[in-house]
Amino acid sequence: MTTTATWDDLVSTALLGTDRRPDHTPLTLLDEAAVQTVRQRAGLRPATAAAPPERAEDDPRHPLPPAARQRLALLLTDRSSGTGARRGTAPDLLELLPQWLATANAYGYAPPPELLPALLDAARGRTDLRPPALTFAGPRARWLARLNPDWKFALRATPGAGAALPAPEESEQVQLRWEEGLFAERVALLASIRAHDPAAARTLLAGTWGTERAEDRLMFLDSLRTGLGDADEPFLEQALTDRSKNVRATAAELLSALPRSALAARMADRALTCVALDRAEGAIVVEAPHECDAGMERDGIVAKPPAGRGERAWWLGQLVEAAPLGRWPDRFGGRGPKEIVALPVADDWRGELHAAWCRAAVRQRDIAWSRALLGAPTASDAAGPGAVSLAERAKLLAALPGAERADWVAEFIAAHGLSEAFQLLGVCGTPWARPLGRSVVDALNIARDAGSYPWSFSGVMGLAERCLDPEEVVRLDGLTAAVEEPEGSAPGAGGYWTEAFQRLASTLRLRRSMRDELAPP
């Protein structure tokens, strides 16, 4: 067959239709296209071969046990997550991947090279997977990321990955990289120096502070959270006069976290003039600020309140939040946090005052004040004596030791059920302590027997699948059998509860197997 039509001619004919081009029929058009394709391929001139990539860095960690390697392959091939409501009794494998990675990282295993692409694909789609996945993937993740733009997040997640950072003691190289490096390299360098020698990092930053861009100053200033101490106060006080509003706010926040700082003392002096004890009435009285002066604004008080908030209440809350909690006992006649929180507050200021103390306890990670503001888990007021919301209560819980936190939530669930416990469970360490796990299972069983709407508990059931101690599976044997639906329950609820408990049991068995497979020989 001979043809003189170009490829563009053939494309034009296909778009217009062969009925408008009498010199072609559909078959001849396809034949000529095939001929042109062969000509193009045969006539392609060989290009110069690209240089092969450099060899990937060796990973000195121990390889996975064979059973664990097979398990990882199964976890990475599961794609059931994110497809909507999940029913059935099979475990959700991809949801167990973070737990598997955490255990593998704890043992210091290296990944099978052939599974790295699938692991990076999974981390690409789920940002929560990236930190443990990249830790597990090791240096070869960065090597692969330089070859595939789909995985470039691996380079962003490890600033300076393209070049090794100088050691903190290599002062000349550190100074050179700080002055000439890319922004990501400078951030990584400052974080590395700060973790090794906080004073050296602060000196490095102070040397170029006046020439940095505002957005860069903000990022660099945030690095001082690591190893924050009293020695950082002079530098942070200077940053209170920065041209950038965000830099000033961050400096004020960091200074308020230093109880002995001058800013914390100024904030406490202001707050204590607003809050006092009326000894005759035995109640706290509040006189909120009447203005936000220049000194308050310099110390980080935001003058304009959000919509719906009164100015004076807004200013009061910020002052109390920034004041060191250790100053309040003397103000209230030597009373401790629990006694102070129990005092009545006049003129409806209780909510504002207690909410500010809650934020202060969270910021300062004060265990005694957190306990006082949480109150007893069995109290009828589920919001607690000081917490204004369950979210606030969850933050207070995070300040408590792990065992105490789990016991508190277990008692809360026993008293109030699961309807308000989801956020509280989220701050408990995993696997859940045995009393907490049993409290959750008992509450789920009570909800089923009461004919409760089962889909309302799907979030807690999902947490239980990931957080219950696998050894608790023996307590589920009596809950996996089908039961009669209580009168008045939602249609299909019994079947849903049965499937949910069966899935919980199978997931716990799978997690136990995963744990055993990863255990070193």
C-alpha cells in the first residue's frame, strides 16, 4: 500500500468523518494510520542514553521476617478504605497500616525494596501515613523520590535531603550553610542545631534576624519551641517589637510559656487586678479590663474580638490564659487549684474565667490545674467544672499521665456512655489500658442491648478496632453471635451490631498476628 497523506491529514479526516473525504473509507483510513505509525516508529533516531542514576544509599537495618514481609504486601494491596460505609466482617487492612509501620519502626526493620513503590503510593494518598512510612522507607525513599515526581513529598518531608547537613560542631560549615543554603536546608539546619545546642541555634538566628523576610522569621522563630528556656527570653522580648504581627504574636506565646519571664509577670499582674476573692461573700469577683492599651498589645493581646464576643471578656480571657497558674493560689488565700475552681464566680463570669484557665492549663501543661478543671468523671455535668466543651476536656486530659488519663475516661464512659466519649478516647494511649478497653466493650454491648441506633457508634467501633488490646478478643466471643433485635430498635440494627462485633474480633486477631510476625526471632 502506498500513501502520501501525512499524520495530520489522517487526524483531520478522522475528526471530520470519512463521509466528507471521498478519498477515504473507514478501513483505508485505519490502514493508512497503521502504516504511518510503523513509519514513525521505524524512522525514530536513537537518542543519547541518559546517564544511569547514582546507586541508592545502603540501608543498614535488619530485613523484615518473611511472614511480616508478606503481611506488608497484603496491607499495601488493600484499597477498601475511603469507599464509603464499610460493612461485613473483614478487617480494614489499610487502616491497620499505620500501626504496622509504628511497630516495624520500633524494631528498626528495613523495608523490602520491591514494596517501596507501593508504600510511597500509599503515603502519597494519605498525609497521616507519611511520617511513619518515610521513617520505615529510609534513605531509598529519597532516592526514589528524585526519580519520580509523584513521590516528591518524600523530599519535602526531609528538608535538606538532597545534601547532608554539617554536624553542629562544624562551625565554619554551619555558618556557610546558614548564609548560603536554600530555605528548606536552613530550616533543617536550625532545627538540628537547636536540638543539639539551643544557645548556638539562637546565636545563629540572631546573627541574620534583621535581614530575614517576615515569613522566614516566623518559621525560624517557631523552631525555638524545641528546648525553650529562660535563656531565650531576651531574644523573644526583642521579637515583641518586630514589624510582623504574626512574629510578635508567636514571640508573646513563647514568652507566656516561660513562667519566670517578664512578659508572664506583666500578664499575671494585669490578670490579678481583674480577678479577686470577695471574702465576705466567699466568691470570685471579676472586673474585666476597660481598655486594651499599647502595652497589652505589645505583649500579644489582640485588641479586636471575634464576631459575637464582647471586648472586655475577650481581653480578660487573653490575660488570664497568659498568666502563670502558679500566681493564683496566693491571690486566693493559699487555696489550691481544686479549691479555686470550686469557688462560685459572681455576675456570670464563671464560663469566661474557667475557659481561660483551661487554655492556660493546656498551654502550661499543668497537671494539678488540669485535674481540677476536669473534675470527677462521674459528675452529672458532662462538661466538667471548668471545661466549656468536650474538645477542651480532651486537651486537659492530654496533660495527665497516660494511666491516669485512661482510668479517667474509663470512669467517664461507665457513667455517661459512649455518646460523648469519642474525642476523649482519641487522646488515650494505645493499645488502650485494660480497664478502658473493657469499659468501651461493655458500653457497646449495653448500647446494642438497648436497641440503640448502631450507626451512631461506628466511630467508636472503628477506634476500638485500632486501639483495643488484641488480648481482649477473648471477651468478644459472647458478642459475635446473632441476637434478636429488641422491640423498637432500628430495622437491621441487630445484623449491623453482629457484623460490627465480628469485624472487631477478626481485626483484633489480625493485629495479634501482625504483632507476633514482627517480633524479632
